[in-house]
Amino acid sequence: MPAVAAGDPSIEREGGSRTGGRPDERAVVVNAGTSYPLTIADRHREIFMNPFSTAKSTRRAVLKAGGGLLAATALPRFARAAEDHPPIGTWPAGSDGSSVFIGITPPLTGTYAAQGEDELKGYELAVEHINTGHPLIKAFSPKTKKGVLGKEVKYGVSDSGAKPNIAVQAQQRFISENKAILMTGSTSSAVAVALNHLAQREKVLYVAGISGSNDTTGKDCVRYGFRQDFYGQTAAAAIGPVLLKVFGKNRKSAFMTPDYTYGHTVTKSVNDYLTQNGGWTMVTNQVSPLGAPDYSSYLTNIANSGAEVLLNVNWGHDAVLSTQQAKQFGILEKMKLVIPYQTPFLAKEVGPEITQGVYAATDFWWTLEDKYPLAKMFVETFQKKYGYRPEWGAENAYMQFALWAEAVENAGTFYPPAVIKSYEAGRKVNSIVGEVYWRAQDHQLVRPVIIVKGKTPKEMKNKEDFWEVTEVVPGLPLMQKPDAFGCSLGDYT
């Protein structure tokens, strides 16, 4: 395997947990810029330094070559395209060999680490399936054989810690050193927005990881960015009618909101829906920083607010801590809990005794395998590889790569403006949750939102059976008009 550019020699910490929990730590010493004989068991892994870490412990950065080795030459149509267009971004240098490179920057440490690990597994599986021409990837991208346009997909991983500056710096390095032709990875919308702007500036495509902010395909949308998953507006429009039906009108609500773009836009969308359509009143909105270790002061204010329903918009480990502490404060005995934007692994972490009867909006839940054959195929292949049923972070990541492969194959080239126009063509394509398509005006996927209700411990058929799918809500009626949140995509070149 050819060597991949690396940073200075360092002792790195590699997340070894592959079950969705916090990564354990295994120190590895690597000399930069050196090629090593790697076995299949090593999963073609090379580890290099992330020089952008500001944490007390060293962050990890991992380079991987996904799937089997494949030697392929550029297609004639690609060669013709290279003659027709001047260089842009990392094109054509990034795709003139037998492989192409993707930069991935998920959070593998910090409050979103568990979700970042799950997301990374989805990316890994998708790359494996693309490179081997797996039947599942062909269901989404029928023109894919092995690789994308016959080129092996390789990728590098660098831990962002959910910090925008670290993600941007790592992706800049992937662009300059590895000629990345695609960027991805976020569970923080702050990261997604930052990478949107980097993508537009560098003219390198970005497909968002998890990003729930309206701004990602709203005021911070870009021509070079695309989002597959649901977001604040669609979550609110999907779960709002359910809450009005279950709890009635004219209720008093309390919100717990993380202090960044995701939290503010989700809270606004949900509150606007409940206020305008059900006469609900927000009696308090407790805004907390990302990674807050203690929520007692916020919960004291909620306990004294007179609220009847608690809507917890916190995410990742913040959602776990705040929900557990709400239980300890006795708040959940007095108020109904709602999770308007569901966090992967929340039910597992806090226990079904807390999530039973709780309504949540989500992107995917594994029991959709009973409704969608492709969901069943995805769940089975994921579980076989990783030992647990996928959460929605993995589903979102897998579909982002599958839909990217579909767009490139239909473009017939890696030339970025052509790939963008392929996305914007509005083709209806298969997904894990049925037929979907991209909205050209804001690069948001039109897809359903899933409403789930927490099961009681007695209702659970296995240890992962936390949620019952109560409704699959069609996507288009949930969405705002393309320009409602200030989207202006910008130029192709």
C-alpha cells in the first residue's frame, strides 16, 4: 500500500471501542512519513499525528485505506472532462490515479464521542461496500461496480472533538497533503457549518455528518455542501402534531438548549410550532454550554418554572447527563419528557425506565427493517460486522457516502461542478428509508422523519429494543420553503 502523508512523530491514542461507547485508549508510536507493511487484520491502518489538538490528552488521527486493493485506470469520459475544464479544488490531481481520498473528521473524544464512533462505523462500512461492489450499495448507486468510477476509495480520519477549528484544520491538511476530493464528519452543527464554508472556499465537496441545525442548509448553505439527515424544522413539524395530540393544547413547556446553532434553531422551530399551532407557552429556556458537567442550576430553574412538559434538546453525553439529573431531581415525576431531536444511544445510557413513554423524532431506528427491505439488509450487515444494531448516526453516514457515489457515477466524472449538478438533478433514488431525492435549491435531502416512543422494559424483545416506531412522516410537507432560512448557495466555480 502506498504511504500516506503524515505529521510529526508522536504517541497517538487510538479509539479501540467498537460498540458505540467511549473509545478506550491504546498508545501507538508512529514515525511520520513512513510506509509500513500492514495486514488485512490491521484494516490497512496507518496512524499519524493530529497537530491541531488542544485537549490535555493527545487526540487521534487515523488513516485508512477502505476495502480491498483495486487497480483501475481513469475512464475515457473522465479523461475527456479533464481536457474540457481548468483545475478546480483538488481536481483533477485528486482523482488522476487509481484511487480517490476522503477526509473524515468525526468527534472521537468529548461529549459527542459515542455518536462519532457510530458515525465512523457507517462511513467505514460504506467504503467497504463501495470498493467491493456490495449488493446493498448497488441498491442505492446502481452504476457502482467496484470503487467509484472504477477508483478505489481511501480515507483518513482525524478526531475533531466536535470543535470547528480542529475539524477545519484537519480537513485543510487532508486537502493539501492527500488531495481529498470529499470531506465529511460532524455530529456538531457548528462543525458542519464551518466545513460548509471551507468546502465552498476550497471548492471541495462536503457531505455533512449529523447536523440538526436549520442553518446548515439555511443561512449557511453552500453550493459545495449537502445534508442527508433531518433537522430542526422537519423534527418540529413531525413531532409537533404528536405532542399536541398526546398532551393537548395550552401547555407550559420548559426547554433545555445547548448554546450553539443546533440547540438554538431546534428549540426555536419546536417552540414556534407548539406556540403557533397549540397555544403552548415556553415558561423557561435553560441554555447551557457544550460539555457542561452539571445541570443542577438549570434543573432547579425548571423545577420552579411550573412547566408541564420538559423538552430536552441537549445532545450526546450532555443529553445523557441532563436527563439522568432531571430524574434525580424528581422532575420527570412531575413533567413529561420529550426528545425532539433524538440522540443515538440515549436510551441505552439512561435506561428504558427513563425513556419509556417518551416521544422522540429521529432519522432512523433499526426496527424499520420490518418495513423497508434495504433497512433490513443494512441492519444485518452492520450488526454482523460490528456486533450491535446501528444507530442513526451510522445510517446517516452510510447513506451520505452511498448518495455521493450515486451522484458521481451519474456525473461520469469527479469534476466538482458536474457532481454538484448531478446531485441537483432531482433524481429519485433508493435509501434505507424509502425513495428520496435532493432539493436543488438548498441541497437538503427530501426524506421522511421517524417518530418513536420509548418501550417499557417488559415490552422490549431484546436488549436493543428501546423504541417503537409510531409513525414515518413524509419529508416534503415538513420542510420550509428553500429560501425561508436565508439559503443562497453561491457559485459552482
